[in-house]
Amino acid sequence: MSEFDLALVNERITRESAFIDDLMAEIGRVVVGQRYMVERLLIGLLADGHVLLEGVPGLAKTLTVSSLARAIGTRFQRIQFTPDLLPADLLGTLVYNQKEGEFFIKKGPIFANLILADEINRSPAKVQSALLESMQERQVTIGETTFPLEQPFLVLATQNPIEQEGTYPLPEAQVDRFMMKIKVGYPTREEELEIMRRMARTGDKAAIRPVVRPAQILSARRVLNELYIDERVEHYIIDLVMASRDPASYRLATLRPLIEYGASPRASIYLNLAARAHAFLQHRAYVTPEDVRSVAMDVLRHRIAITYEAEAEEVTSEDIVRRILETVEVP
């Protein structure tokens, strides 16, 4: 890409990404801290990739997602996953109208723009599969009729890392469909104090107003394709993924007994997309290795399966990703 072309793209990125700061500020009026989570949700929204959130209850996951939906003027649905939930409760079903003598379609809560699948691992496999099929195909079939899901469409699923009794863990193949898996942490002492002061009162809370139109999000997605990514950065992405599959070739032979299998090809695709979205959030027209490193943990942590030996040595997939990031040469 010539300097002239890069200047044109840079000008367009600056113009198209101007709404990011307004959006962050509006969400910040209600959500204290959790900037990392908000940025990752925006990366998922911009890169059209679903996000899995893992964190203990009470960390503002639902508040953040609902605030994001209101701030971009889209429809939001929170679906509580329970052991007795059925696919029809999620997708919709055919209902017989006795008066008319015919069936009509009653659409389920999946027909929204931002879906919060709360505690996704509390429902059995058939419900999880119904949701994940909608995520993959961006459409829902009820009876003989197929309905495309309105864009933007983003699934944000949560799971509780503490309680495992009565849960149905997501199979690796299904977890792989999520672009990122985010670990949501506790707020700092100062943030906790601010949360208490804001929330420990009765009456009306601050309301979010729409500051972005859905059309702007869809336009920003198209602009992501124009971001410049150097061939060396592309090779760096491939090296990170290949190091998880063949660690010995990257001076990481000690990891071989710890990895059951490495990251799938989705990892390289999502690393590229997420790095582009990360650069867009910084109002930049080009992708740097630091953009890749910033999103690598979230994209890779759920795509590397560890062996029993790793579990015995208390080595996690995150430890493996850190070793890979420390060892693979940065361009």
C-alpha cells in the first residue's frame, strides 16, 4: 500500500471510528471500570464475532451488555439458560390457531441484535447446539421457514467458573465458535468505592441514551477490511497458531507433552479480525504486532486443549499461551 493510499485509509478510519469515544463515554456513565470487558465486546461487535464471558456473579456482565445495546440503539434480549430450557424456548415455534384453523410462527428471543445467553452451561446440549447453530449460520429455521437474523447480531454468553454442579460444559468444538473467551475480573478498590456510591441508593439510576446507529456499526465492519496489515504481521499470527500445534519447531519442545491439540484454523482468522478491530479502536489505519498480542490471549485461551499431564502439573492453557507469546519472535 502506497503512502497516498494509507493516508486516504487513515482519513477514513479517523472519520469512521469517531463514534468509539462517544460510545465508551456513554457506557462509562453507567458501568464503572471494566474497560477491558467493554473494549473486548466492541471488538466482537466490530469483527462480527461472538464472545464468551467467564466470571463470578455480580461483575456487571449483564449491565454492560444491556448498556451497549441501548447505546447503539439495538434490541437486547437476556436469556436465562436453565436445565429445563428447550430449543423452542430460544428459537420460537409453530403455534396452532384454532379460530383460523392454521399454524402461525411465534418467534423466540433469539430474534434480537444483542443476545446475552446467561449461564449457557446450565442447559443441555440440544439447547446449546440450537444457539450455536444460529451463531454460525446467522439464521433460524422454524418448521419449513428460514429467517435470516437481523444485523448486527452478536451472542454474548456467560458461564460461572465456580459452580460446576448441574452444568453441561460446552464441548471444545462448540467453544471454538466463539471469537474470544474473556475472563472478567473484580474491580479495583477505587472502582468498588465508586460502584457502591452509585448503586447503594434507591430510585432511578442513570439511563443510557443511543449515541450510535446500527448502520454505523455495519459501516465500520466494512472499513475493517481496508486496514493495512503487513505480511510480517500476518506471518506472526500464523507463527503463534503453529506454535500451539508444533511447539518443538518454535523452541518450545517442553510444551509438547502438555498440549492435547493446538489452535484450529479459526484462531488465525479471528486473530487477524480481532487485531484489525483493536487497531480500529485506537483510530489507526494499520495493524501492529502489539494489536495481535493484545487480543492473543482472548482468542487462543479456549482453543488449546491441555493433556492430563498438564492438569497434574497445574499448567493451564493460559500458561501455554503466555509461553508462546514470550518465545515466538515478534516482527
